Amino acid sequence: MDIKSVIRTIPDYPKKGVMFRDITTLWQDAGGFRHVVDLLVWPYAGVRIDKVAGIEVRGFVLGGAIAHQLSVGFIPVRKKGKLPGDVISEQYELEYGTDTVEIHSDAIKTGDNVLLVDDLIATGGTAEAAINLLRRAGGTVIGAAFVIDLPEIGGAKRIEAMGINVRTLCAFDGD
Amino acid sequence: MDIKSVIRTIPDYPKKGVMFRDITTLWQDAGGFRHVVDLLVWPYAGVRIDKVAGIEVRGFVLGGAIAHQLSVGFIPVRKKGKLPGDVISEQYELEYGTDTVEIHSDAIKTGDNVLLVDDLIATGGTAEAAINLLRRAGGTVIGAAFVIDLPEIGGAKRIEAMGINVRTLCAFDGD
């Protein structure tokens, strides 16, 4: 199936000039949702994965499904102040200012193989911070999986430069 | 397995006197996560389900996994202003003030059978609003599934009074 055909583009959202790629139309499509989970998971057949980490908030839907498919645990990567237990944090740069992602301090055991999941990779800033966090916690990030790549923005290359295997299923440029 | 044993309680979070039930310790437990998905899904064997609706944000992890297990589509029920497309909204009362949940206007087709999913039911206010919303969109809510019930607060009874089959897997009182 053509994955791009079930992803809706909303022009000028959240601000003028941005073409927002809305993955909810893919999620609500039974065949589409199943298909992207299968496509993201199959390259890891035979690879030991201990945990799936999903990035708040759209990475939770796909990450929950992938963790279930692999029969492994799921770890939420959340924005600052959202997790109730003891956390470790990683700050990262935005265009203007900074942001912070967190995981629970006990979410990773040393040596855990972790697959990072999100719906879309743009600058890769959040994914890079999440990978730093998972590594600091003792995990080995064995891959990063996204449905949508925005290659002009270069995030996938940035994550590959960290030595991470990046998998994306479709790409949008300015169209 | 004893589901309660893998749910962490954090006293005085988010405010003094509240015993917060932290489901992330269940998610990160491979056996626990798999087990609760299986337990929530099996009563619906042989029942036609077209969509799983998950309530922001913890309902996304479980809802994604359950939608995948059932091979159906997933619909996010989000707080006001978070969805990028045209939405329908439902306002509901809080102890002090009001809140609003939204779904995309095209998320439900008339006659869709929908299973509502969240991690926990307390007052049931958000779940009630979500059910009203799904019904207004033309869906039939064939059940509401939660991992954790707080029976003293009475949310499950409130949802059952709407004619909805409610399934919960464990209960916490003040302990």
C-alpha cells in the first residue's frame, strides 16, 4: 500500500507556511496502522530487543503497538515534569530556547537493547536527546524507527551520525 | 500474574494526599504489558470492533497495542486544541472548572463499533465525555476497558449507567 496516501497534509498548521503531516489518518486506517507496524518491525527479526521507547506523544501509539508486537516492555520518553517517579533528564537546543526530555531512572537496565520509535523525524533534536538519555541509562539503542522522514531538514542523517540504524517508511519534501 | 504488583504507587503525587498509581512500571515489564492487553481484549473475541479510541495520553500506549492486537484502526481522544484537523468537541465538568476532549470529525464512520481504552478510571468524567463524543460522531461504544479501577471514586458505575460494558483488571482503594 502507498503509506503517503493515508497521511493527511494540513497546510499552515500549526503556523503559516508549515505543511503538517497528520498521521492520525493512518492510525484510523486498520490496514495502514497494521502495515506500518509490520514494516517497522520486520528488519529487527532475530535481533534481541528488550524495550521499545516511544517519544511523547505520537510515538506512544506506534510504540505501544510495536512493543506489543515484539512482546517487550514500553518506555515513555516525556517532556519535563510529566513522569511521576525519579527521572533522568536531557536538555537540547531548539531554534529559540531549549527543551528537555526525561525517562524514569529505573526504566532501563544496563545492557538493555532499545528500539526508539516516533511518528516523524524532522530536525532529529528530540530523537538525539532521547538516544543520549537511553545511552546514559545504560541502554544500547539498536535502532530508531519513524513512519515519516522530512529529508530536507536532515534529522535522519543526524541520528545516523550517532551510529544509529535509522528506519523510515516514507518521505515528504515541500509538496 | 498479580497486575497490582507491577504498578508502582507514588504517594503525594501530583499533590499531597494523592496516591498516584504509576502504570509505567507495568508498561516496561514485558510480561505485564502483554498480559494486560490480552486480558482486556479476550472478552471481545467474536465481537466486531472497528476502532479503538485511546484517551490522551496514557490511553495511547495501551490503545495502540490493543488496536494492533485487534488489527483495527486507532483514534486519539485529545484535549482541546491538540488535533490538527477539523474536530468535534465535548466539554465536561471538573471539580473546579471545565475541560474539553476532541476527536477528528472524520475519525468515526456511522455505525463503527468502538472500544474505548484508558489506563485508569477515577471519576469517569473524561471517559463519559469521550463516549458522548464517539456517540455524537455516529459510533457505537461497545465497551470501555481500563487497567486500573478506583472503585471508591465511582467512575466505573457512572460509565455502566450509560449502558456501556466496563472492564477493569485491578482495583486500588486508599491502600
